[in-house]
Amino acid sequence: QNTHDLADYRPYPFVLSATRMHFDLQPQATRVRAALSLAPRDPDRAEDLVLDGGKAVELLSLAVDGEALDPAHVLREGETLTIAAAALPPHPFLLETEVRIDPSANTAFEGLYISNGMFCTQCEAEGFRHITFYPDRPDVMATFHVTIDSDLPVLLSNGNPVGQSQGRAEWHDPWPKPSYLFALVAGDLVAVSDSFTTRSGRRVALNVWVRPGDGDRAGFAMESLIKSMKWDEDVYGREYDLDVFNIVAVDDFNMGAMENKGLNIFNSKLVLASPETATDTDYERIEAVIAHEYFHNWTGNRITCRDWFQLCLKEGLTVFRDQQFTSDMRSAAVKRIEDVQALRSRQFREDQGPLAHPPRPDRYEEINNFYTATVYEKGAEVIGMLKRLVGDDGYRRALDLYFDRHDGDAATIEDWLTVFEDATGRDLSQFKRWYTDAGTPRLTMAEDWQPGEAGGTLTLAFTQDTPPTPGQPEKLPRVIPIAVGLIGPNGDEVAPTQVLEMTEASQRFVFQGLGSRPVVSALRGFSAPVMLSRRQDDATRAFLLAHDTDPFARWEAGRDLALAALIGAAQGQAVGSDYVEAIGRLIADDGADPAFRALCLNLPGEEEIATRLSAEGITPDPDAIHVARESLARQIAEAHLDLLSRIYDDMAVAGPYRPDAADAARRSLRNAALALLTRIDGGERAEILFGIAGNMTERLAALTALLRRGKGQAELAALHDQFAGNRLVMDKWFAIQAMAAPPAQAAAIARALSQRKDFEWKNPNRFRALLGGLSGNHAGFHAADGSGYDFTADWLLRMDPVNPQIAARMSTAFETWTRYDGGRRAKALAALEQIAAAEGLSKNTREMVSRMIA
Ligand code: HT7
Ligand code: ZN
């Protein structure tokens, strides 16, 4: 049976208390011995012992309490090993296995593999079964004692080091953990080291391990780790619980990073940073992901998930916590806007298409396909809503109770909600729909104003509905917290933010005793992940852009103005001047945060315009959207040439590069101005900046601006010459060319790049750079001749047998295919069918493609 159902959960019939492992590391033939201390859960009920074990795991020996098992009692079938109940005692016993695996043949990067001569592991979600036979499920938790034999100089595993001698290291992890948190690293590595003393006085040794030569780029990661440890103590009262915390940077890695207990493994792009090689965005992301993985120590490791359906229990909460951390470290307003932008571009897109699913799905074929924007980002939004509903104190009480009650547990979403109910007295049964229902609710708001002797009355009438999603044709109303403020005609706030709690399909809220008709600022702070529609003219939007006291709502008003202009233009209407004038007033305000001004100046992306059109029932035309966006950008540049030029000059940052929020904000505004100015000055400023800038943020911005204007070839060559040996910079080099290519040539440019010798496509970062670069070029990927679809399908087919996780993940480039015109739909469908027809297609990619075609 291929599908897994939430309803089928049953506890593992054996209790596993301790796991001892021995690794004899050899690239092609690693031997792994495991000794599992097991006991029947119910001694009166004899059950077969079923262990998970990948097909490439070769069983060498198997014994119970020191006695080799009779082969008649052992069944090796598919991805399991079953030991008959008859061969097992009704009391605690020791199961010992020895297996052989071949890390050098592991191109899927799940289990134990080799990256650049270094052994490393990735076990979430189900990678441990490629290392040894084991109950590879998150609710089976054990202490681990690991011995590693190898000639390599650095040998690491989870927990605390308990012995180190020539060619051998021994590690003990006292905290019971599921197998997905196991990790092992062995290689020629160097460390940047520091220490942290927890508030109860435990001194923790900290190491960031990188390859020799990369040590000078690991300092920022270490600073971020120390800040994270302090923040989790200050804000959540959570202390670290081992003597060491190790981070290792690895070049070949399927995702961003992994929270293995005491031994976090990171994609090197989320550790290594220097001003010359990393952008401000990279720095911010490194800080956030280091924090995210560290925060998992409590939300994920000490309290883990009962089963993979509960993935958002750890991921939604940990994303929410890393978002809070970044807000505290940088600008809360800017962070909120960035998070909403990311949610809309990734999660709303997912919710609108054939891959829509709830934050807690109840069925899957391949769990790796559910590490999605819905589980992560929407999972975090749901927690933000809970906090808004119960208040800051209620949230704190609930979290304290969660940590007290569930420390050491493998918990569920029900456990999580019960904690909130018990801590606050609230009934959360309706709220639970946010976890179980897919789709983005559409919220409409209508206003009615009645003047009166004793002051006027404003009635806000809301209706909510959620469109059908796969398997969920009808939805019941959800609890929606709607944060609203009222602004008087002179721009003063007449009613500060209050949270209206909508629970019905239609509901009215009345404000009385108002002096004059106010302007409504709704969904402040993006108080719920919904699509709000309201009738609003451009003058009101411009008013809110100028006066709203809520930074998100202010930015949103500008966004709505821009989108209205772009959507009109994409449908052939002339663009009015409201947006262009309003944006000019906003960016001229030198008192406003430069990062906020930059966010307002950056036009909505083409994908976002397409998403908005499609939500309004209009078929998006990628070429028309591209032209409309280009022409609005030019209009802005022409109308505000002097202002933009002044901003460009004023925002130059003097002195050495610092990746902090203040300097990064100035660079972001300067770069936004540069992108517009390059449309007018023939690339003069960008060419100069590329030549003189000492940091990657400005060089990349300059190069992007040039490439978008069909220039920049000399700069591309220069970047290549300088950084040919730096994989992370070369990833940018590949990505930017596909992303900034003129749409008609984008697929051809991507194809030519893919034929280069240095397109090391088996490296996930490089593959993502090129394919993700192209799919980020909306009009290029959706070229009417189908060239973007064909290129992508060809490469997905090539990647699938090598690394199915990456192929399946990148197939989401197609997830919006049904929203386009018939010609494009036919071509996209043909590409998807070609993938579906491939012999031996992985179950990862098969599941994705069949959901997209269904
Ligand atoms: N919990 C991790 C998710 C994950 C992963 C990481 C790296 C490679 C493969 C992976 N599969 C799942 C990362 C996180 O969310 O923190
Ligand atoms: Zn996570």
C-alpha cells in the first residue's frame, strides 16, 4: 500500500530504550553494527518485530540476546525486515544487527553519504533506514551511544564526546531521540570555536566546522548561534542541555539545514559568508536559519512529533519562533512585510493549485513532498493567529505549559491545542480547522456609514469563504482575527487597533459615536492568512499609504495601488498617475526607514500579479504582465529621475561592510533606485558600481540591473574569472542569468548554461540555482512556445533517478500550470505527462506529478 493515513496511527508494539551503534567508515563498504534494547509494549501479546531498512542495506548478521536468528523467522522484503513473534522473548531483549552500506553510491543524499570527501548523514524524514534496520518513526525514542572508527581527523555524532583516540571517537547522547535526529560527520574539517554559558551556569563548547580554507567565512554563523542561544533563554526560558553544540557546513545537501541533536548539519550556503561572496539577504538568512535549527532543540527535539502528519507541530512553531527572533534582531515591520510577501508568493500559490493541502495533512505517499510552504509558513501564521487570539500573556502561559507537560514526548496538534485550551480556558475546536482545512479563505469587507446626531455609525460587514481544494470540496467557516484601526480624514488615528473575531460565514461589526467618516485600515499586521477584498479607490489607498500607523497596512496600501495599476495595464488599460505620484511622495520621506521605502519601491513581481489575476478569475498572460511591469517601472524612473538619483547618492554606505539591518536597509533602497535608474542611464551607474563595490550585495544588484537591460556580459565574465573556484558564488552566477534573461531567450540561455562543464548538476544547490532561476523568470518559464516547460521536464527526468527528493521538489515549478491559457496548458500538460510516463520514476516525483495532473 502506497498511502499513509493519519487515521491508521498505532503505537509501535515494542519499546526501545537504548541504541548502541558502531561505524567502521569506508567509502564503499561501511559496516554498521547496532544493538537495540527492546521490550514488548504488551508482554501478553506477541507481535512480529518490523524494522525499516532500505533496499541497499545489506544484512550481514542478526541476533537476539546473543543468539543468531534462525533464517526461517526472518523476512527481508521491500523496505522492511520482519522478525517473527515466535523468535522473540516476552521480556526485554537485545537485538543486534550488522549491515554493510555504500556511502559512495548514495547520490540521493539521504542516510549516510559522501560530500567532497566528507562522510555525513541526513536522516529526516526517513533516512535512517538507509543506514541500518530500525523502527524509523518519530515516536520511537532512545538514548544513543555511537562509536566511529575512521582515519579521518574529525569524527562527530550527537550528544557529548565520551572518548577520542587515534582513529576512533565515541559519543553519548543522553536525551532520548527518534532516529531522524541521528547524525554522523567524519572528515578533514576545521572549527571556528567559542563558548556559551547558560543562565544556570552550564558552559557549552560551540564549534562551527567547515572545510580547511573556509574558516574565515564562518564567524557570522557563530555570532548568530550565540545570539540565538541567548534569545531562547530570554524570550522562551529555554536553555541548552548538552556540553557541546556542533554545526557542520556541507556542500551537497538537499535542503537548508538539519536540527540533529547537538550536531546541526547545514547546507554550506547557510553558514559561509564574507562581504565579497554573500549578500545582505544571505546574511539575514544565515542568522535566521542558524536560529531556526537551534530553536528546534526544544521545539522538535525535546518535544518531537508523534508521526509525520504532525510535522507542522515542530516546523510551524519553529518558523514562528525564528520570525520573532529576526523581528527582535532587525526591523519588526520590515520582517513582517517580508514574511507576508514570502507567504503569498509560495503558500498562496500552493493553496490555489493542485498541490493544496492543510498544514496538518491526513494522507501522503511520500513524506518528503510535504516539507512545504503550507506546513512551514502557514503553520507559523496559524501560531501567530493563536497568539493574537489569546494575547501575549496567554501565549506565554500556554508555551510554558507545553514545555512542562510534553518534554520528552512525541506529541500531536491535539496536544498542542489542548495546552492552549487548558492555559487560557478558550475552546479551540473551531480554530482547529486552520490545521485540518486546506485553502486560503477569501474575506470580503463592505462598509456602511450612517451619520447621526450623537456621532456617526460605521458598520463593517465581512463574509468569508474558502474555495474547494483537492479532496475538500466544502469548507466550514473559520475563526479569523481581523485587526482593524480607523483613521480620521486629517490622518489622525481615531480608533487604535482592535482585533475583531470573526467566527461566522457573514458577520457585522459596528463602531459608534464617530465624528466623521473614517478610513478603515483592515487586516493590520496581516492578522490572518486570508485574501482580503474590499472596494477601495486609488485615493483611499494613497491616503493609507501616507497616513496609516500600521507599517504593514501602509505598505499593503501601496501594494494594492501598484497591483491595480499593473493589472489594468496587463489588460491593456492606460495607467493613471496615482501610484506613480504616491510612491514618489513616500520615497522622498527621508525620515522613513530606508528598508521600508525600498519595499514600497520594489514593484510586485510578475508571479504575484499572475496570482492576483487568477484569484480574480482572470487568465494571466505572462507576456502582457511582463510588458506592463516593465513599462510601469520605466514610468516611475522617468517621473522621479532626480529623486532616485539623489537617493542613490545619499544611500551610499561609507566605511567597511557591515551586514547589520541599518546598513543593509540603505543598500536595499539604493539598489532599488539603481534598478530603476538603469532604465534611463544606459547602465552607467551599474557598471561603475559593479567595478568599485567591495561587497556582493551591490555587485549582484548592479549585475542584475544590467542583465535585465540586455547588458552585463563583461561583468558576468569578470565575476566568473574571480570566483570560478567558489561554488556558492558560482551558484549565483548561474541563477542570475536564467532569472534576468529576456523571457523569449530564457529557456535557451538556461539550456546553454546546463551544457557547461561547470554545471555540476548533481549538486542540489547548482541544480536549484539554474532550474529555480528559470522558474523565477515568470514570462521565461511560461514562454508560449513551451521551451521553459521542456527544459525543466528534461532536467527533472535526468535528476529523478539520481536524487528523487530534489526532482520532486523542483517539479513544483509546474504547480500553477492550470491557471494559464489553453496553449500553455497543453504544453505544460505534455511536459508533465512525459515525466509521468518515465519508466522507474521515483515515488517522490510520481506523487507530485500525479497530484498536478489529477
Ligand atoms: N527539519 C529539517 C527538514 C528536512 C531536511 C533538511 C535537510 C535535508 C533534508 C531534509 N528533509 C527534511 C529542516 C528544518 O526544517 O529545520
Ligand atoms: Zn525546521
